[in-house]
Amino acid sequence: MEVALPQKGEDSAAGDAIAEDQVLVVQGSCRFDKFSDGLRFSAKRFFDLPAARAQYGKYLRIYSPGAPTRLPDVARLLREFPPMTVLGDDGYEVRQGLPLRFEIEGAGSKGCVQLPSQHRFWPSDAALAAWMLEVQGAQTQLVYREA
């Protein structure tokens, strides 16, 4: 299958997302190409894995089935992994990242807190690993859609 990617001028981050031996998420259209007698995929947009998580993810869910053993240092992690700022289609800067949702359950009660949208983080592999270490005893889950 042939894949046609946007040219550098069409997508400002075109060269940034492509790296050898890394996952590339591609959004576009696929059609039959009579000339090559095969399929041709025309990419409209493409993302590296953290950018795809930020684009399509809803939030990072941190679930504790009981009282947490210790409170996470949320401010430190938000400083270490701030959201990325990119230019949107309209020319304005857009902050890309995922919000955090904390859920605690225990003794017949449940609680849920989602931090405001200005408290987002960039969902890189290092950031996700840091969140898992920070909330030991709790579960972390990247949520893409509600069940």
C-alpha cells in the first residue's frame, strides 16, 4: 500500500512526528488506485503516539479503591509534563494535553474530581510512567471514550 503524507508546507509539524522505529498514527482516506492496481492512502494528518493520545484521549483516570496511601504531587507532575502549544487551523495557539480525573471509592461512597482544563499534561510515555509511580496503590487509565 502506498501512503502519501502531506508536504512540509501543508502540515507544520510534518517532519517532527516522523521518526525511525516509532509509532505513527495516520488519519486520512484510502482508495483503490487503478494505476498501481493497489490501495493508496492519502494522509490528511499524522501524529506521534503522545500527540495522538492528546488529540483523541479524553482524560487520564486515576482510580483509588480506598483511601490513597499518600497524596500525589500533582503540581510537580504538571510542571514536569506541561501541555504542548501548537498553532491551530485558525492560526491561534492551542494547548494540547489531557486533563486529570481522580476517582476515589470506599465505605459506600464515591467521589470524582476532574481538574480544570488549564491543568493539562502532555501524555508522553515518561509522563504516564511518572503518574503510575506517583499514585502507587491506585490505577491509572487513559480514557478515550466513556463506557
